[in-house]
Amino acid sequence: MPVDEEVVDNYLLWELCKQRGLQELIADGSSDGDKLKEDIIEKVRIGYQQEDYDLSEKIEKLKELDSNPEHRVKMFEYCSWEKETVKVEDLGTTLPRAMNLPPEVISGSLPEVIQFVKEAGPNEYRHVGYIRKLAEVPEVLDEFHPWVIHPGSIIRRRDRMDKLHGDKNWNIKDVWGAIHDGNHRAIAKILANDLEEIECYVGRPSNDKIYDHVEL
């Protein structure tokens, strides 16, 4: 199977599992990772494979499930994709927002964000609590891989930060790649396994002005 189809398949599997309540079960800690994998992920995977979608049908399904389909589809279509193992220290989150964490935090490198997640109070930052719950089910996390865009500067731009958070002297870390989808899962996987490298789907846009074509 071409990597670009695998990228969409993996994304859709996660979205379809969410429809089956996977996130809620992870958040309330009512099932262990092996049970979630058996009861939800594998059943959803079988059903999805039985549909035997071609790539155009998969894209239509992505549009149906994604909260920002134009943005997601354009990013997918403008990139060439490979499955690669990337050093954690070479990554950052997407900007201008990620996981409802402070913009001053997510503008740093991924290790800096991870350190914040380790130290932050889950009562103050709800998504921190969810990340910690995700880290308790590594069997689930092993089934999914984040989308990473290289170079990271393509989706870590000051103009996007200024538009959402105001014109400030943002100290945006220059990173090799930025996580475009799967920030929560990537951080949880790193925490769960104390990883220094993580397997990702890496997209390389053919046009570094990609955001001129996508509404921010």
C-alpha cells in the first residue's frame, strides 16, 4: 500500500475509534489498553477494511469526520509522505494552538512542552490530564502515528501566532518538524515509553507557501 494511503487509513482509524467512545473510555480509565485495542480498535479496523475504500473515497470520509476538513485535506494533498523515525528533540507542536496549553509553552521545542506537561496541574490544564490518561494505555498509542510536517517552520509561523494571540515578540523554536495531527498522542507515547525517537508520518509540502491556500 502506498504510504499516502496508509497516512489517511491511520488517521481515519483514530477518528472512527473516537466515534465508538475510545477517548471517553481512556479519559475515565475504565478499560486497560489491551481491552480497548481488542474491543474497539480491532473491530473498527475490520469494519473499515471491509468497506474497501479507494483513496478518493477515503478523502471524502476524512472530510466527513474532520473538524477542519479543508485545512486537513489541503495539507495532505500538498505533501509527499514517508513513514520515518524522528528524534523527539527535533520536533515541536503545531501553532498557533495546541492542546489548550499556553502559547509561550507550545512555541518551544517538544521536549520543553513535555516538561511542562509533566509539571503542570491537570486541574488547571484539562488536556494535561487527558495526556496522562493516554500514557496509561501504550497498547492503544502503538496503533497510531502523528502527522509531522517538515520543515516545522511551515506550520510554526509568527503571523499565525500574532493573528490568534496578538502581536508579541514570540520566541518560536526552529524545529525540524512540527506535529500537525496527534499532538496529545505523540506526547503521551513519549511519556509512556520514555522515548528519544518516535515513528511518524512525515509530510514534505511541495509549496512552502501552503498556508496562502488554506484559511487560517
